[in-house]
Amino acid sequence: MAHDTTVQTAGHDEHHHESPVVFGFWVYLMTDCIIFGSLFATFAVLRNQFNGGPSGHQLFEISGLAIETALLLISSITYGFGMIAAHKNEISKVIMWLGVTFLLGLGFVGLEVNEFANMIHEGAGPDRSAFLSAFFTLVATHGLHVTCGLIWIVTLIVQLMGTTAIPERMMNKLTCLSLFWHFLDIVWICVFTYVYLASMV
Amino acid sequence: MSEIHTSSSGESHGSVTSYVIGFVLAVILTVLAFAVVATHSLSPSGTILALSVLALVQVVVHLHYFLHMGGGSEQRWNNMCFVFTVGFVAIFIIGTLFIMNNTAIHMMSR
């Protein structure tokens, strides 16, 4: 059974043709890119509209940002190692790497939620100024995507448990999640550059 | 069998080496971006310019090493889709900034 599947996959991959599922997911990611683009444009327009409230310079801490960025960056390479294991059909390793990626992602979301809670507690919630509304909308949309990614990782871990081979269908799922996860990392590059670091200049 | 499988998909899906190279580059670029801001070594406009260049390079690094984008014919549709989206988003963001800035000047709100 495992033998058959492998041969089939190898045949399909002969010219590195991606499955239509993966291409369809790529198109979805491009539309997601437009959503983030519009949120970045909104933030760029409203970035100085403080309405007497706190500015990014007063609110953001570079140490917390560095830890969040590190977690997301490391989770990218751990997912990559998971994909390599998947191509070698080493399911226990795939589950292990997905688990590590999940924990890193969870740490990221935890830090972000904590940061948001502190800001709201200090009276710097999304209702304080246009700048903060744009900030919370943009950063929370990214955080929500990461949370969806976490749910997706758990789902795939459960589906992989107890199986002995990775059929093409499962490989497509792992590839789509790989694209999603790395795409979110790219969005985060733009977030930490233009939202956080640019406000600290 | 597994050998054939690995060799046929190894290139387009990345290897340990390519992931590690991408990761090291990404870490260097990220640390540089944080260092530029933390050390205040450049003028404010210089810092923004440096951050933009570092972010752009890092996005390209991630696209190449993690999302495995390349110029191959099998990725033609992916690339066309990507170029359209990037062009659309660029027009969208630059256009928004231009129009809103222009409006603000004419309404004398700045």
C-alpha cells in the first residue's frame, strides 16, 4: 500500500507539477495578501492620528517584539524540517516537528494576546485613537491567521497519528499548510518592520 | 522506491541545507533591522530606508527558501498570480497614500 502510493506520487511529481489543490491554495494566499495590503494601507494612512493618545514609540517594547519575531522565525524552519520528514515518509518525525511548530506558534499568540491585554488595560485599546484602531485591526488579523494555522496543525497531527504512509492527499494538505505558515511569516516581516520598528525610530 | 521519491521532489520542496541557509539569512536580516533601530545609528529617514531594504530582501529570501518560488515553467501560473497580486497591492498602497495625503493637505488638517 505504502509502496504503491510512493510510486504514484513520484510519477505525478515527475515534472514538479503542483496539484491543482496546492495551486488553488496559492490563489487563496494571493487574495489574503490583498486583505493584508489593504490593512497596511489603512495603517499607513492613520499611523500618526493619535488623537492625544499614546504613540507607538511609547507603547511598543523592542524586547517583546524580538521574542515574538524569534518564535515565528524558528517555527518556520521547524515546519520546513517537518516537510522534509514528510517527503521521506517519516511520520513520527513529521508529528514531532509539527508539535514543535505548534508550541512556537502558541507562544507567539500567547505573547501577542498578553501584549494586547496590557495595552487595553493601560487605556490604549482599539477605541482610543485611529492609530490604535488600525494597529489592532492589522496585527490582530495576523494573529487570527496564526491561530487558524495552529488549529490546522493540530488537525493534521491528529490525522497523521496511527497512519503508516503519507498519501498524496495528505501531502497536499501539509504543503498547503506549509505555504500558509511561511506566508504568515512574510506578513510578520512587514508588521515588525512598518508597524513596530518604524514607530520606534 | 523512497529514493526515487526523494530525488524527484527534493529540488522543488527544499532540503535541510536550503532551509538552514534561508533561516540563517533571515536571522541576519532580522537582527540587522532590530540593530538599526536599537542603536539609532542612522537618521530617521535613513533608518526607514534601511528597514525597507532589509524587509524587501528578507521577503525575497523567505519566498525563495521557504515558499520555494522559482522561475521554472511548472511554476508559471503561481508566478503570474503572484506578480499580479504584488502589482495590485503596490498600486493600491501607493495610490491610497497619495490620495489621502493629498486630501489631508487640501483640508489643511496637518
